[in-house]
Amino acid sequence: MLKVKNINTYYGQVHALKNVSLHLSEGEIVTLIGANGAGKTTMLNSLSAIIPPRSGEILFDGVVINTIAPDRIVEMGIAQVPEGRQVFKPLTVEENLVLGAYLRYRKKEGRGPIKKELEGIYALFPVLYERRRQMAGTLSGGEQQMLAIGRALMTKPRLLLLDEPSMGLAPLVVQEILAVIENLRREKKTTILLVEQNARVALKTADRGYVLETGKVILEGLASDLLENKDVQRAYLGREKKEIWER
């Protein structure tokens, strides 16, 4: 579904991604792991055309998308859930979700299909239905994360880019979010590229993984193999990171 070939992305003069290549097949969950500043979020922003790469090639279903605008990327079926949730706090839960379908409204898709999609989000996250008239800024961190995922799903994505979905959340809430991610792949056949600081969480969830270090892919393989890799264990799977799975 997605092929990234030797892309180089910059922030001004800072070379953030250096000849990065990766791929995702339809229905996979693939994770990017690495330390802060490794280039994980930059990778997602490159795919979303927020920060397009200066060189290299990104193909989605065989179509080169390097120079396509962000709204066109969404229309093609790629949606990003940003780090830190970034919900529209002064708006209600339902208004946030409806905004996720903005491009579908613009295409005059009709209220029926969009209402059906909204009902599907409420079925996936019952707490959002309970809070639908509540201002998004008054939700807990976990509820805001659910809202951010729901807003992205309103675009009907085939590829979902998730940036640090467990950040700042209690272990039980993280488990709930991970169950939703696995459900999206199983029930909706959504392909997912997962960026996650907690490498153990990421590798337990994903099929395959890539390890980024200072903007380069230094290791890739099956998630189960990366979990057993001594270098990965030493760098990213320290004792203190086991807490969520031991609870």
C-alpha cells in the first residue's frame, strides 16, 4: 500500500530524515520506534505532506504523493492522529468529530453516510457518545485521545498514522486504546503506522517495526524479532518500561 524510497526531509537546514525507506502492506500494523528526536514524527509529517521531503519518493497505491497537498492526501485515504491529541478544545465532542468529515461535506457526500460514520465512532468509543455535548477541553487525556482517533476515522482512512497514542495516559487507558487499534485492523481492515515512545507497547501491538536513530533506519524486522533483539532491549526495553505489561 505504501512505499517510502530514500526520502530526505529537512527543518530549514536541519537534516531530519536521511535516506529513509520503509513499506506497509494493506492490513498491517507497523511501528516506528526510537528516542526523542530520532525522526519518528517527522516521518508521519512527511507522509501527510505537512513537511514534504526534499528528495526521495513516497508512493501510496502506486501513486507518487510527494507534491500533493495535505487535503488531497486525506482524500486519498491517509489520516494522521497528531502527538498531543490537538483537539479543538472550545468545541464540543460532536463538533470535533463532524470537523473530521469536513472534506466529505465539501465533496457533498451527503449527511446520511457521515451520520452513519459518526454512529460507528460512538459504538467504538461509547464514552464519546456520553460526552458528545461536552466541550473537548474538559475531557480527560484518555478521552481526548479517543476523540482525536475518532476525528481521524471520520475521514474514512485506509491508512491511519498514529503519533504517540499512549503519551501521558494511565496504563489501563493505554490498554483500552491499544485494543481499539487492534480492532480497527481486525474489523475495518485499517492499515496503521504507529509511532510510539514506549517501544514495548509498540512492538507488542505491531506486526513489523523499524528502529530510527538520528534520522536513519538502523534496524527493521518482525516485531517479535525486535522484541528479542539484544540491542533493542538494551536501548529501548529497559526494566522501567515493562510497567504497563506487568500490571
